[in-house]
Amino acid sequence: MTLDFSVVADAWKSLLFGALGTLFLAFSGMVIAMVVGVTGVVILRMQMRIPSLLVTLFVEIIRNTPFLVQIFFLFFALPLAGVRLNPTVTAILALGLNGGAYAIEIIRGGVESIPKGQTEAGLALGLHKHEVFRLIVLIPALRAIYPSLASQFILLTLTTAICTSISAYELTSVGQRIEAETFRSFEVYFTLTSIYLVISLVTMWLLAALGRWAFSYPQR
Amino acid sequence: MGIQELTYLLQGLLWTLFLTVIGFVGGILFGIVVAVLRVSPSPWLRIPMICWIGVFQGTPLLMQLFVAYFGLPLLGFNFPAWAAVSVALTAHASAFLGEIWRGAIQAVPSGQSEAANALGLPGWSRMVDVVMPQAFKLSLPATVGFLVQLLKGTSLAAIVGFIELTRAGTIVSNQIYKPLLVFGVVGALYCAMCWPLSLWGRRLEQRMAAGAAK
């Protein structure tokens, strides 16, 4: 059997749009994940029993089940709850919830790394409670956890491939359509794998550069 | 959902466990090789391992499964689906475990191997008897964490058509039209396998952090 990459090369335009779809899914998912992550940590820090328990339960369930099962569950659960979303939006939501659970763990670790005396010093200086949280807890904690968040973002980008299972618009589902038309399975998946590798290497490099720029110390 | 459907899911669960064990055992065997070559002073051994790790950490596991599933037959291997999936999972695990153990080997203070050298131990004994036992202990929490990832990762074999727990869930759900119940049960079964491992991993991590603080 001979390899024939020409049919894949002919579809370069669809692949390009698919790759953009993947980046869009990853980016939107990460934005939701950050919102979920910060909200979760704020709830945990309020130290009320029932809400904290719910957040912990959410984190444990998400972290101990496969993303594929989570996305299937959401895909079938939303319509039953009366919410009709297209697959791509459902996928973004699933990515956001999944990434959010990991973000809670990461952000909590960062927040706990800030010594309590620092918060007390801020309060003693007459800063408002919210100012103390933002300036003394959140921003230094973000600086500490930026590398973990960056690698979580790469992981989320790779996870988007699974969204093909509900036919969300992204690189893998585009590839599967090309495969169905051309029957060149290996060529298609080999090309997709290479594109993912390029995406994650470039993203890794960009995130590292961004981290050096945004979190240089002392603050810009 | 009756007994029949539940039995079908449990059969899928056995395949999930089977894939996890194969991937993990294969990953341990090849991962040790990857880790040892990765810390080798020779760039001819080190650089290929850096690439191996980079490729597997930089591409989705789903793509690795697809490439193995469609690529191995092209090379003339006539593998059944489970074997192709196992090859992909083993290669995937070897890269991740190799990287975890690379970190652990390099975290063992260099004074240890220098002391072993001063005592006249040969090179392999320095690695096997002095560095590796300490590195093993250091790497245990991350290794357990990866085992959980791998167990969850086997669910992707469902997309290439292999009937493990998640695929069994899809089939049952199509039969009885109760997707929420079925995927709820499937999720609970995964949780039942992963949660104890996660707790164990966290305990190991805490114990190590307590040891480091002393």
C-alpha cells in the first residue's frame, strides 16, 4: 500500500479553519475555566460547609472521570434541562467545566502559598478586604501558578480533539470528514497529529513569552 | 436499566482495566528505558528521547490512538483492535512516565552518585542501587497521578470503536434511551476506580511534603 498525502494537501483550507476552530474551543474553554476556577476558590475561602462540600465534590467528580463521559453527559443532559445549544457551544461548556475543576486545584494551591501574615499586613495598612484579595493574594498567587495554568491550557488544547465525539467544529472533526470522503485514514490522522504538535509547540512558546512579559517582578 | 445492561457495562469495565494494566506495565518497562536514556550524557541518546517525550506530550492521545490504529496495518502488522490500542497506550505511557522519572532521577542530589562513585561502584550499580531507589520514592505521587490519567485515557479507545466501558455505555444508552442514567453509572464506575487512586496519590504527596519540611 502506498501513501498519498495529496488528497490531504488539497483540503488544506478546511484543515486551516479546523485548526482555528480548535484554538477557538481551547481559548473559550480556558476563559470559562478561569471563571469557574476563581469562583470555586472564592467559595472555598468563604469556609461555609455546604458550598465548600459542593465545590470539592465537583472537583473530585471531574478529575476522576474521563472527559469523553463528561461531554456525553452534558450533551444529553442540557436538552433534558430545556437548554438547546449547538455541539460547538456544548463542547466549550464541557471544556470550561473540565478545565475549571483543574483550575480550582491550581489556584487554590497558589492562594494557599501566600502567607497569612501578608493578608493581615494589608488589612492593617487599611486596605479594603477586596483590595487585599486582589492585590496581595490574587496577583502574586497568579504569578506563582502561571506555569501550571499554562500547561493546563496546553492540555485543554489537546483535549479539544475529543469534542469530535459530539461533532463540534474543530480540527479532528474536520479531519474525520476528509477521511470519510477520501478513505486515506492514516494520511489524515498523521497530518492532524503534526498540526496538533505545531499548535502545542507554538502555544507553549507564546505562553512562556507572555509569562516573562506579564509576570516579571517587581510589577510593571 | 436491567441486569443484562449492567453486566454488559461491567464487561466493558473489565476491558478498561485490561487496557490500563497493559498500558501501565508496558509504560513502566519502556518508561525506564526512556528515563535512563533521557539523562544520558550522550546527545545521541538524549535528543531522540527529548523528541519522543515532546511528540507524545504535544499531541492528543486520541490522535496517537488513530495513528497506531491505522498506521500499524500499513507497516504490515495485522493487529486486532485491542493490540493496536495497547501499542499506542504503551508508547504514550512510556513518554509520560519517562519524563516523570527523568525529573525524579535528576532530583536525587548529585552527592549521592558522587559518593557511590567514590566508593568504587560501577556505573550501572550507581544507577540501579543508589539513584533509582531514591528516585522511585520521589516519583511515586506523580506516577500514581499518571495512572489515573491513563485509566481515564483508555476511554478514548471508544472513539476508534473498541468496546470498553465508555463504548459499552454508548451502546447501552442507544438501546434503552436513557443516556443520563447510563452515563451517570459509567461515570460512577470510573470514579470508583480512580478516586481511591487519587486519594492514595494525594496521601503520598502530603507525606512527602511533611518529610521535606522536617
